[in-house]
Amino acid sequence: MAELRHDPDIYDTLEALLALDMRVDRALVERSGNIGARYGEWVDAFGAPRARFLRRPEFLACQVELVRALYGTIAANDTVIIALPYELTFAGHVAERALELIGATLIGVGTSNTICPMPRTLGLMRRYGASSLVTSSSRALELARLVSLQGASTAPPTLHSLVLMGQVCAPQRRDKIAALWGARPLQVFGTPAVPVVATPCPAGELHLCEEWLSADVSRPEPARLTEGRAVRGELVLQAACRSVDDTPIATGELVELWPRERRCACGDERRVVVPVGQIAEAVETATGLVSTGDVERVLFDSLDLDPEMTITARRDGFRVRCTPRRDEGASWAEFARWGVERLRVGLGVDSDLERVVLENTGAKPTTRGEVINEGGAP
Ligand SMILES: [Zn+2]
């Protein structure tokens, strides 16, 4: 990677470390056949905790890829808060190790616990002059909302970058979340079970980590977002490097995968993957699966919305709870009808749009209860 050429020592060290560990683990694999190295949990589509072991070569490969992605954004003189929820535990572990290799100062706080709730996380960010926050898009939004409730003076003035891991977020929404922090966003695509799958490039695309992963999609459909011969379907990953379990992993993530011969504007030859949401939250239509990520992209393309948004799949479409960025008053009905129409034309789904009014009295939004759908304008 271009950034690492400025510091070949760390690149060589990491590669050597990875190669060494692979040889060690290869011997272990041959002896025992089972070398589960690190336990973590993720939440399946039904909300149940599911166990996963990440083997040491996979764990190290993810660290190497994350160092490559972060290098140039986070440096040794940075102080980084890592606030990832428990269900993204692997992402948190990998982020800690990768940042340690870069040499940054780390404050790992987790989230939603009694010792370090959100207000204390904000307090730590201010007290230690945090320059980067590693978290999920929804936690970044919750923390930003807390800043607005407490007053702008509680925002840490030193923050320059926001690293988002573990959840898919439409690019327009991601940029609006980062703007709340006045920080540069950097989004890394991973799943709860495979924490680093694709890393961002200067052209704004996500490149598959092909040095250790190969990817395909199951039940391929024509792409909706990507021109050309890209395919859409459930992302299936397989380890491409030595001594990692090469059983295909069905990730439950809906993605579009660029054809191998199509090159990104950045010049990187690795395949581009466009994540669009979880299969469990997608709706089957006459023209294929439509995900919450598709809905996000269409709505942020066509309406000026606050990044606070909830999208719930129904049998025939989606229920969207959202907030216009400006108080449009009586024109809300027209505003929402336009959104419903864009979703019908762009995605072929019926939807309801409900306006949520963000109050300054608590961390959670309250609903004023105005629902617009395709059949019943007020
Ligand atoms: Zn690129």
C-alpha cells in the first residue's frame, strides 16, 4: 500500500510476523486439527448470541489489513478511543492490536456498560484530547446526539478522524455523521464474524482484502447500484491464505461485487465490494432482494435528512422513521410523499415514512406520530 512505503520497517515487520505465525499455526493445525485462538460472539438475525472462534492467522491478517487502512489517518502521536459494542468484539480486538502496532495511545471503553456510559466516554475524550474515535456508525451517532444535548462545548475539539467498523452505512449518511463531529470518516467493512473484509481507498470504494480472503456471492442477481457486470447476492468468504480454515463462510451480508476485470479509479487491483445491508433485514421483491442499505441510499440521495434514522423491513416494503434536516412545517406531507415515491420507483417497494422529532430532553428521539404512506396522504 502506498502509505506503508513511507515506512517499510513496519510493513516488513508485520509481514514477517504474519508469515511466522502462519508457519507455527500450520504445524498446530497438522497436529491437532483444531486451533481456535480467540473467542467472540455475534448476534444472529433473531437476536441470539452466536459463538465464533477466530484463528490466529485470521486474527493477524485482519490486523495487517487494518494497519494498512489506518496508516496515514492515525499516527503514533494520536490518542484513540475505541468504543465498539460487545457484538463487535472481534473488531474491537483487531482495532486495539492494529493501533498498538501503529504506536497510538489507546483508551478502550467498550459501550453500554455501567462503568463507562456514554457521558463518561465523552468526558474521557475531552480530558485526554482524543484525536480519533473507533466505533460503529450507530454509536458514533448516539455520542454525537449526546454532545448536542449537553451543548456544543462538550464536543472534544481535538477529534480529527472517525473510524467506523462493523455496520454498513450509506456513504451520504456516514458523511453526515462525521460532519457532526467535524471529523474525517474512514469506514472499514467487516462482519461480526470476520472483522476486516474490505478497506477503503482514496476513490471512496471498499477493496476486498484479497491477500487473505476470496469472495463470491450466492444466488447472484444483477447489481442495482453498480454499472456493468457486477453481481448482487449474499457475500460468501473463503480464506485464501495458508493454514486458515478455508470452509466458506456465508456472511448474511447483501453485497454487490465488481467484476474482476473492472478497475477502481485509485488503481488498486483488488476487487471492489459494495455492502448494502443484512439479508435478514432485506425484502424479496419481483426484481430481487432490497435491503435497508438500499433504502438509506435512495432516501439520502433524494431528501435532506438527519443521519438519525431507523429502517424496519415489512413483508412488502419498509417502515422508515426519519427526521428532515430543516423544519419544513406543513410541507412534511409533500416531503414524505416524494421519499415514498423515490423508493417505489428506485427499488420497487412500498414504504411508510414517519417523522421523528428529535427533542432536547433525552438521548432517545421521541415520535410525533406522523406517518406518510403511499395510500394515505394527510
Ligand atoms: Zn479504489
